[in-house]
Amino acid sequence: MRRTAETLTPDTLDLKNYLSKKKAVVDSALEAYLAETKGPASHVVDAMRYSLFAGGKRLRPILCLAGATAAGGTEENALPVACALELIHTYSLIHDDLPVMDNDNLRRGKPTNHKVFGEAVALLAGDGLLTEAFNLIATAEITQDVTADVLLRVTSMIAQASGYRGMIGGQLLDIQWEGKTANPALVELIHTRKTGALIMVSVTSGAILGGGNETQIQAIATYGEKTGLAFQISDDLLDIEGDSYAMGKMAGADQKKGKLTYPSAFGLDRSRDIQAKLVESAIESLALLGPNAEPLRRIARYIIERNK
């Protein structure tokens, strides 16, 4: 029997409780999908699990689940893909932290993967998470209620968002332009690809898996595009104004490395203004959707308020 989506309104939605409950759902599923193992692969699986369960917010999988319910569906069909998105996100963090990339020592308040397992194992752990993400999407036992054409569409979208057209392309530009003069158009391109693409595809894939029509899917995709950019602007601002302890990583790292950021291109006040307008525009894009999109509206506002 198909379970109807829970209706959440501005009066009934406690965002902190909502995020906590959805994080628990995702964590439980991830534990089942990537359990501890014995044998020749156990060491790399330990490294994969070390970063996967290091305390992330699970924003991307939560957005996927929220996208499904906003489109009128339920979370069950979206959960495997939601977890796959978290595997991809975690792989990207492991690789970002490597000495050949950003050379960071802390992530989420803990030593980075390569500091614990060594650079070679960390590299393989990231590779393992990425490939396991697509294995998870293709596993028939857990995606049996989703049609093949829907899975194919979602898989293609995720591959593009996480590949050279999206996250990897953005990371390349981020590295190439370190220490160079801030270019507003280029900053937006980097942020849209490096961070925004995976956030956008997270919520959009949820809408598709939730059975949304094309109008709903497009509205949620627009929300995801604007929210993703606003999220990265928050990271830029926190790098300047945030507390290292609260963030679980060193503040000021972007400035030290000469990264192209919104504050470097526009200044702090203008960056905040751009971010606020993006959030309001993201919320406006959901106008045609009913109360089941309320979590998405609240998450957009949370992006400005977060401190880590």
C-alpha cells in the first residue's frame, strides 16, 4: 500500500526536528548499504566509513527526500538515490582534502581521511565511495519500485552533476584560479559547478523519483540551482566570519589560499545581499507547490542562518 506524504505547514514544521529525523533515516540506510566488512577490502571500507560517518549534516540526501515529498510522492523510492548522493559528496570531500588539492588537516572536527589512513588509501576510499554510489542506484532489490526509465534519467543527471560538467569541472577552475584576480562571472561559474550542481541534482532527482510532473520538476530544479549557489556563498562568508570549532575546520583557509569567493569578488555586504535574493527567489520558485514543499522553503532560509 502506498503511503501518503506527511503534510507539513509553517505552523507544524519544526525544522531542527525535521532535519534531525531525516538525518537519522539517512544514517540508518547508509549503515545498511555500507556495513563494516571483513576480508581483503576491509581496510578501504573502514576508510570509506570513517569519512561517511564523520558527522555530516546530510543536506543533499535530505533535499532529495524533501524534493520527493514536495512533488507529492513519498521518501521510500528516493532513499537509495539520496544515500548515493551522500556517498558522492563524501568522496568529493576526501579528495578535496588531499595534499595535491586543498591539503586540509581537519574535516568536521576530525583528522582528514589521508591523515588517518594515508594518501593512497584515502584516494581509493574516495574512488570506492563514488563507484559504490552508482552501484547503489543500480541495485535491483532496493530500487525495485522505481521504473527503469526514471532511474536512467536520474542516473544520467547525477553523473553529469558530479562529473566534469559539474562538480569536477568546478573544482578544476577553483584550483586553476587560486591567487588570481577575482572575476565575478567566473566566481559564479565555479560555485554553480563545484557546489551548486550536486545540490541542484539532489532536490531535482527527488522530485523525479517522487513522481512529479515536468512543471513541478522544473520549479524544484530552479529552487535547487539558486539554493546551491546560496549555500556556497554561506561557506565563503563562514570562511571569513565563522568559528573554526563550530565548523570543524579551520576558518580563513580560502583567504590564505587565495580562492575566488563571493566576498573576494563582491565584498561582504554585497555577498550577503546576493545570497538573500537567491534564497527569496528560490522560495518564490516553489509558489505553485503546496504545503508539502514547506521543508524546502525552510531549508533555504536555514542556509543563511547556519554557522557550519
